[in-house]
Amino acid sequence: MIVRLRQPRREVEIPGGRAAHAVLRDLGLSREGHLVICNGTLVPSDTMLADDDVVEIRPVISGG
Amino acid sequence: MSKCRSCGEPAVVDLPRHNANFCSVHLQQLCTRQVERAISDHSMFAPEDRILVAVSGGKDSLALWDMLIELGYRADGLYIGLGIGEYSEESHRITAEFADTRGLTLHTVDLRAEHGFDIPTAARATKRVPCSACGLSKRHIFDRETRRHGYDVLATGHNLDDEAAVLLGNTIRWDVDYLSRQSPVLPERHGFPRKVKPLIRLTEREMAAWCVVRGIDYVVEECPMAIGNRHAGLKETLNAMDERSPGTKASFYLGFLDRMAPLLRERTDAEAAPEACPSCGSPSSSDGMPCSFCRLEENAGSHEPVPVRMVLNRVARRAFDAQWGEESSDDRG
């Protein structure tokens, strides 16, 4: 699946068949600091992500 | 598939501090109830009050404005153009579009057009971190515009994570003066308007989720000036604690408000009344000298404009180049 990341914007391709929280963990990202948006829809962290999904991992922490 | 705790429909978000998942409808209900509770618990404002919301184009301020309108309050917006290159241009575009599509009133103040400087230039002229000049400028303009337009109260989008991080920073330094002033409501006094923070019971993740389910376009990227700053580091520390023990941030900050802040409150009553700044007339504690903002304006206004990239630290510069592109960065200021 394609995973879109921010700050900076970039894309990585990783295998599907895993829960969103596992993907966050593998990428070294905290659950509390991110939302997972799968194919344009916000999803909970236990959602299983498939090979053909397009996933945005959106950071929520601001430093201002 | 996770189910919403309230209705059993498919959930869109998990909120570990509530040990629950929520659908879009009940996430919104949870958020508006938390805002109503904050407004009520701290007597922030009444239904008839006119509210000025400080909006930046980020998730928190736009969500706050959206929620206050949703709850039936009379709320207008104030946007300050800080001159932080394309970041400011995008945040202004998004904020203006938010207001236009909803038929809301947005006041705009452009720092360079009205005061002759921007934040990167102010940072270079004062040799201080950009967030210092930014905070000073925003506080001054928020106060002035609230008075100028006759609003009853100024509302800002500080959320639970913001306040918990400030509290952690103040506690680490045992800064009792700052701790005693850390409140979700600053009453109107000495010419300063009342200021309130209705989002103190909601986390950053909840605010971002509100924007996503409400279809609110906001600036997701961090301000280039704030990347890697101390405040963001404190938030990451608190989030690491919250992941191990959900609810830690809420317990830390809301427990402070409930049990510690009342013990510190008497210290704030002894504050001396400020004089009027001889230059702009705003309240000032500078003993007859121009206020801090007027001194900044004088100092930075005479300085050659400085491009954003020149005042970034190494980490922020790398992120800035990746986001906005290195080649054109010297053209902005």
C-alpha cells in the first residue's frame, strides 16, 4: 500500500495486511501524535490496512 | 471492525483516554460537550457576548471557530499575517476561504503592511528566537483588535496538549509566577480584554479528528519557525507518557486546574496596574517607556527584510527545504 507522510511530504510503499497501529509503530510514529486516514476516510488504529489502500498518516502536534 | 461506544455504528477514531471508539456523529458530540463544559466550568462567556476568535489557519483555531458557530455563539475571526513566506500565504488563503464559505466575518491585520516588519525580520533584528517576536506581536494585536472592534472576549485555540506542555515546562523550572497565571480565563483588567481558551478539555488529536470529519481544510504542516522548538519537545514527552498510560495529559493539566491553581491564585491579585504606552496607548508595564511591541516595531521596522530560511535552525531548515523547496526559498520574506 501507499503511505503518505507529512513534514516533509513524502510517500513510502509498504506491504498491507497489517493494522494501522502496527504501521505507525514500524514507522516510529506515536498513535497519540497522528491520525490515520485510509482512502480518504478517518479510521481507528485497529483498522486492517490492505495492499491496495492509499493511507495518509497525518501528524497532529503543533509547536506554536 | 471497531464500533462506536455510543451507537454501535462503525467507528472512525479510537480515543484511548476514554477507553473507547467513536463514530463521526458521536465524536462531534463528545467535542462540543467538552467545549460547553469548559465554557460553563470557567464562566468564559455568555450566549449574548460577542466573541473574537484568533484564527491562524491551523486545526485548533478553525475547529474552535466552527464549534462556537455550531453552538450558536456570535463569533467573528481575527487573522494576523505574520509574513512567514508561503506558510503565511497558505494559512491566509485557507482562513479566508473558511470564513467566505460560511459567511463569517474575518478581520485581517498584516504585520508588514501595518507595522513595517514581519516575524523573520523581527527575529533577526532582535537576535531572539522567532517564536518570541511572534508571541509578543500576536498578543499585542489580539488585545488591540478586541478593544478596537468592541468584542466582549477574545478566544484562542489552545488545547489540552498546549496547556499541558506549558504546565510541564513551568513545573520543570518551578516558575511559580507563570504557574500562578496559567489559567483558561484571563479576566478583563487594566485595559486588557478578557481572554479564554475553550479547547482546554480536548487533545490535539481530537481537534484534528474534528476537522477531518467536518471536512475542514487546514494547514497541516507545522510553522517552519516552530519546528523542533522546546514546546513541541514537551508535547512529545507527554504523548509518550500518554501512550503508556492513557489519560496522563488530561489528569496532569485538569488536575492542576482543579487542585493546584486555586492555591496559587492569590499571587496574581497583587499585580500592579500598567500605564498607557506613550506611543500607541496600549497598557504597558515599561515605566513610561514605549511598550514592548512599539520597541519591537521600531527595531525591526528599520531592518532590511530577512528571508524565512535565514532565521531557521538546521533541523527546521531541512524540513523547510523539503516542504517548500530550497531554490525559491531566498525569494521569500
